[in-house]
Amino acid sequence: MRFEASQRLRTGQQMRMVPRLIQSMEVLQMPVAALQERIAAELERNVALEASEPSLGMDLVRPEHERPIGADDGSAEAFERLRDFEGSYADMLDGDGPRSRRGDGERDSKMDAMANAPSREENLAERLLHDWRLADVDPALRAPGAAIIEALDGDGLLHASFAQLRALPGGAAWDDALLARALASVQAKLEPPGIAARDVRECLRLQAEAILDGRDGSRTRAPAREALADALTILRDHWDDFLENRLPRVEQRARMPMARINAARDALRRLRLAPGRDVADPGAQAVVPDVVVEYDADRDRYVAALADGNLPVLRVSPTYARMAKDPAADAAAREFVGTNVRSAEWLIEAIHHRRTTLLKVVEEVIERQRAWFDEGPEAMRRLEMSDVAGRIGVSTGTVSRAVSGKWMQTPRGVVELRRFFTGGVETADGQTAGWEAIKAMVRDEVAAEDRARPLSDEAIALRLKERGVTIARRTVVKYREQLGIPSARHRKSHGA
């Protein structure tokens, strides 16, 4: 066996993303609310980063640790103090206030930024468990009732079977009778009515029964009570026919006039399909626009501005910038300060890049989709990210990150920025209609139809062809389902 050593020359290309570029991409993709949280975290972590208020016209008062060190101070002691400060900056001396000391009436911008971060809200199970502990129920039902509550989905419905509940820790001793009693108690004791229903049918039934029994706290008028009573009859005995819009069959079997069936249907529409969302809705988040677009009548143009006025103005601390260049400092201390200064500079540069890129993209969108701003959704044109990227001189990925999760406030409402980028088809007049515009056409055709004779998908496709847009019937079906529009059979209205 022989061992040989040899040298070999090889050339190649390799792309590596430096941390500076990664941070710039992350900041570009952040909506304004997420960026505000990121800035607050960086202000807490990085001592070289400062926030200033432009309206004050003055520098913030810095804590003792951040003040310039005079020539008579020992460099070793100064940098030792700096290391101690970095290690414990986020901690509190006690429960009364932050570590940094400021003058009377002076606020700590870093602590203010952290205080503005939203706290976690209670979820549905936590809120219902709190009410369940206060409810007057049989002690034997406490544990199985809590297990039922924890098994609810976000809509407040129970999809777990009794067998699955018994498989939970401590559930081996629960038989079906005990679980049925616990479920009935949860449904009766907790609000709003409909909580812990096992399907939509039971959810509607529980709500109708609660209203008729006066357990929902409302006083229902007599005609509404009669409609709810009819709705209960339909829910109990004719649900399948009602769900498939076979109302003439319901009329025949229930011996109920069509006018009463329609009144019962209207009463059911006023009930909630997801009662748990009234208690806690984690998916319902406030939309904060990143861009505001207004119409300038004098110049007949739309003007865009970034809605980032609540973001603090960042700068690198002059004190730490000087420390990073101090030749008298030891190497470890200078490296520590230099790392924080560079991180602060990169974040400031990334935020500036986000502002300029997002504004360029929005201005290009306004120019290319001017018809949408003037005429509405039906005038949406085909627009691809690659077209905008070529116009403003960036990559398609940069445009995608710039519009990701961003919302734009316009004279026509708050719209997701990504919606303006859509494919489309060529119309008879040589223009291009975007998919969003075609969806709006489908919605308009359905809204204008005769509900006694609703349009089929083929008929809708023919109507669009008359308007210069040629699409297949299956495309109509796809867009109709995306818009939440039922089929023609389910849209048919049965007169009294």
C-alpha cells in the first residue's frame, strides 16, 4: 500500500451571500409593522445604534455608559465598562426602571420602542377555560370539559371524536356517557352559543335554540321567532335538501310555504358559522399600509408616499464610532465596538434601500396600472414582476421581496400590493386584461343575473366573450370558486 501526496489546480465560481446582503433582503421583505419590531429589537441589542426624533432638533441625552470618555479616563477601564454595559443592557437593575439613567423628564427611546411591541393575546382555549373554571358544573365534568375545550379548532367547533378524547392523558376513565354530558355542559354554559358544536348544522341549531329560549340575551320579535322556529325544523328534518337548494322538496315534505322557507333561510344567514372567531380570532390582524397613494387633481396624477412616519430615525452613536477607531484601545475591545458599529451601519443602509426600492416599485405600478386607479378592478391590466424589475433596474426577486406582505392605501381602499402583479389574456381590442379584472367581470355577471334563472358557467363564458375576453368554461369555474360564488343550481332563487 502506497500513500502519495499531490497538488491539483482547480478553477471555479461560487456565490456566497454575505451577512450584509442577507440583512438587506430581510429588511426589504418586512412589512412596516415587522420592521418596527425589528428596529426595536436592534435598539435593545446594539449599543452603537441610536434613535433620534427629527422633530426635536436635538440629540438624545445618552446614559453615562455612552458618554464620551475624556483623556484622563483610563482606556482599559473605559472598555471594561463598555463590555459590562453590553452584557447587561437589556436587564433591569430592579423592577422600578431601566438600567440607564437619564435626566428628569427624559425618555429612553430604546425602552419606548420595546414597550410599543404588542403583547400576546389569549387564544380561544385560554379564554374558554377561564370561563369554564368559573362555571357552575358537576365536578366530575371539569376534566373532560377542559379536554373538549382544548380540542376545539379556531372556529370553536369540535372535530375530535370521543375515542380521540379518551386517548388524551387522564381520559381512559371517561366513557361516552360522561363525555356526552360534558359536551352538553360546555355547549350550554359557555358563550357565544354554538361553541363546541360538532358540525355547522349543530352550530346553527344551538344558536337558534339559544335565541328562542332567550339565553343569548336578545329579545327577538315575533316574526323572527317564527322564522327561527321554521329554521329549527329545517335543520332537524330537512337539512340535506335545504343544503342542496332543493327547496320545492322541502316545501312538499315539511308542508311549509315557500315564503316561510325563504324567511327561515334569511334567519339562518344571520347566525354565525364560526362562533369561536367572536371570542378570539388569531387570523384577524390589523392591516397597516406601507404606502399611501393620493390623487393630485392639479397635476392629474397619483402620488405615492411611504407610511413609515412612526419608524424612528436611526443613527450610529458618535461615541462608539470614535471608540471603534481609537488606536489606544486593545484589539478585543476595538473589535467588539467595530462589530456593533458595522451592524448599525448595515441596518441603516438596509432601511434606506427598502425605502427607495419600495417607492420605485410603487411608482412603476401606479404608472402601469393607472386604469385601475381611474376605473376600478375591471380595468386591471396584465403586469409581471420581471417587467417592473427591468424598468427600475433590479432583479425579479428584489421586486418580489419588495411587494411581499405589503399593503397600499389608495382612493379605492386598502389593497395588497401583490395583487397588481397578475397575468392575463389579450382582449378583442388588442389590450390585455388581468386575471383580477376577469374575476371582477365574473362577479359582475353573477350579480346582474336573474336569480330565478341563474347563469351557467358556459353562459358566463359566453357573456365574457361578448365583452372581448375569451376564456374557457373551466376557467370560469376556477374563478367562481375563488370568489366564493356557488354554482348555478345553488344560486337559484325559489319564489314564494
